[in-house]
Amino acid sequence: MSAVATTGVWGRTEQQDFRSRVRGTLLAAAVGDALGAPVDGADLAEIRAAHGAEGLTELAPAHGRRGAVTAVTQLSLFTVDGLIRAQVRRDTGAWHPPTDLHRAYLRWAVTQHDWGPDERRKEDGWLAREEWLYSRRAPARACLTGLADDRMGTLDVPKNPGERGAEAAARSAAFGLLVGWEPQLVLQLAVECAVQTHGHPQAYLAAGAHAVLVHGLARGESLDGAVQRALSLLAARPGHQPVTDGLRHALGAVRQGMPNAARVEELIGEGDAEGVLSAAVYCALVGEDVRHGLRLAVNHGASSTAAGALCGALLGALHGETALPPGWLTELEGRATVLELADDFAMEMTQGPALHSPAGASPGWLARYPRA
């Protein structure tokens, strides 16, 4: 696939390529989440006892159906929604993307305790009115507590400063789809939004690193090249060593023979964010295709949903939507919503001024993504 436009001038071919990568990133992350959902929290022995010697190889029932997604995908969708809303609000001069993302995450938090959407709240936009999202799907405690009040965590005063989990990283792929941004700004935004729930450097720097990896792939780089860029950017960040060590270990593990579950578990270690990211990068590097990479990413004793989503986002950004297993996509919960949001994101990033500039605002677009 060709590299997408980074200059703000988009030809038709570049728009099509970008939309394919956006769709691929969001769909593959959701598929990885859904693939891992039935075995999340189980150790490798339990997975093999339930699914055979090769572990889980196909979508299996979780949360009452095959292809069910978890809070990982829910939060990823609200991340995309927040980024679109931030771009729309930019015209007003009141532009602070972390605040718009925080508002989006608070809209997700409402779905975790309300029975369904409040149709009177037009300012919430269309995504918050999707009834299927009003279902609690194993949200991490850090996400619930971090978004339990209106105070926004910041780098100076983060929420949950001891939280090292991978959930913030797993929702951060969409930051990497800001292909017109410089990678250091992508890293910064992902970090500032991660600390709204996960305040430990290992967690928020893993989120920033993942966004930089997706950013490089969406711009046409190789995964190895994107890792090198992430390592360079992380080097200036306090507390980066566990994350940079994890990425280096992922690169080194590629040369250690045939991929297997034991090597994935070794990379994951204690299951903190940097280990799960390391394993996801390894699986994306060694996977023969998307299906193989995702199977490797979910068969272990750590967070299978987070690892599946992280690996899926990388493979989707690298290969685009046409590389994804059609059988898995057919059963994916919320696929229509993911596609609609992906296409809206691609349209906003390539044609935003035509949708909401003072000279030609679209009422329909502003109803979907209100400035309020």
C-alpha cells in the first residue's frame, strides 16, 4: 500500500488508502479484542484444556455471543469520537484535544451504569446513542475509577498513579491515525489521554508508544522502522526504560526461532502494559498473516483482550481492511458501528474544512459531532 498524505493535500488514491488503514486499524483491534474475550484471565493450561493443544484458534462465545467485544473496543470507539469532536471544535478557537477526549471517555462511563441512551442529550452525538454499547464488558477498575468524577487526570496530577495495566494502551490506536501530525505530538496526546485513567509511566508511555507505532504504519513505514522511531522518542521521557526494554525484547525475540506461546508469555512477563505491548509487537512482526498474528496474541495467561487489540491495530494499520479474516468480521459485534465511525474519522481528517468551516458548515455533521 502507498503512503498516505501528510501534507494536508489529499488525492483520491491517498484518501482511499487512508480509509482502508483506518478501517483496518479499528476493525482488526476489535477483532483481536473479541478473539481474546473468551480466554481473558485464563492461563495457558486452562486455554488449552478448553480449546485444544493449539489453544483458541477461532472466535468463541463470550458475554453471551460469538464475536463479542469488551470495554477495550468500547473505549477505542469513544477515543475516535473524541478525536473527531476535537477537530470539529477547532473552528471555535476552543481547542484542547485532551479535554475533548476526556469528555468522550465520560460519555463512555455513562454507558457503564445507565440502561440506555438519553435521547434528550443531543450534545452527546450519535455514538452515545448506540444502544448496544450500553453493556458492561469487563471494564478495568482503573477505567471506572479514573472516570468516576469530572476531574481530568493530567501528567502533573494523573489518575491512578500506580496503575500499570495495558488498557490505556489498548484504546490508543486512533491517536496514531492522526497522520498529518508529527509523531512526537501523537505521543504527547496519547500520553495526556492515558493518564486520565492510568497514571504510572509504564502504562501511559506504553500508550504513547503504541500510538507512535500505528502512526508510522499508517504513514507507510515498516513495523521495524516504526519501533525504531518510538524508541527514539521515548528516550527523552522519564520512566521510559521498561517500555523501551520491552520493545527491544520484541525485536530480539523475532530472531529466536519459530514463534510460540512460551515466547509470548516470556515477553508479557507480569502482564503490565509494557509487557503486553511487547508481546503484541512481537506477534505482529512474526505473524504470517492477520489470523496467525492474532492467534499468537491471545493465547497466554495475561490480558488476552488488550494484547489482541494492540496486535490487531498494528496489523490493520499495516495491511488495511482487505487483509482481515472475513469470517471473523462477519461475526464481529458492532461491526457496522465500527465501520461508520472509521469512515467518519477518515472523512473528517481528509475533508474536515468542507464539513464544518465557517464558510460551509454541514448541519448533519454538526448534529453527529456537536461542538457543545
